[in-house]
Amino acid sequence: MKYFSGNSDKRNSALYFKAQEIMQISRRISDYIIPDLAVLNENGTEDNRIYFTGDIIRNSHSLILNISKAETEYFQDSRMKYVASVSRLTERLYKSCERLEYASSNGRDFLIILRKEIQKFRKLQRVWRLSL
């Protein structure tokens, strides 16, 4: 299994590239789901689940930032702070996907793909955590 990329000038792990993939998937899912959730309900209120689409984008973007900070940080304590942050963000991202699955949208089927990618990300994360 490949844990680090071939770039010698910037050493990014496979976890970093998986986080970029999750970011792309979450953006596309959000773009697909937002028009369905933007419609007002019968009583004139908006669907509160529309905010979870922004949450999956924000959390996946923060994953990328925290992974790169953890990989470039010199001190072990600071690295572990970023590793803990990546774990929390991964859990939030997964919970947001679960909440979006209850939305009345055709994009719910694509959330299953994102959740599977997050599960693969978690497996990579365990190895990555030990390699820092």
C-alpha cells in the first residue's frame, strides 16, 4: 500500500489525496442536492437540512488543511493536536452524511458513495496516525 506520494518536494500521504477526493465528491453532492432542498415548505419555511450540505463541504475542506498541517508540523504535540482534529472532522462529516440521507432529494443515493469513501478514509487514517 502506498502511504506517501512520489513528490519529493512536497510529501503528501495517501490520506491527503483521499481527503481531496472526498472534497470533490462532497462538492458535487452538495451541488446536486441544494436545488432540491432550496424549495420552501408548504408553510413557507426552508428545509433545515440544506445547511448540512455546507457542513460536508466545510468539514471536508478542513480535513485537507489539518492533514497538511499535521504532516508538516515539526513538534509531536502539535501533530497530535491536528490528528485529533482530523478524527473529529471525519466523525462530523459522517454524521452530516447520515443526516442528509433523511432529506427528500434524489441525491440521497450519492451520499452512500460518500459514506463508503469516508469509511476507506478511516482505514487509511489509522495507518497514517501511526506513521506520524
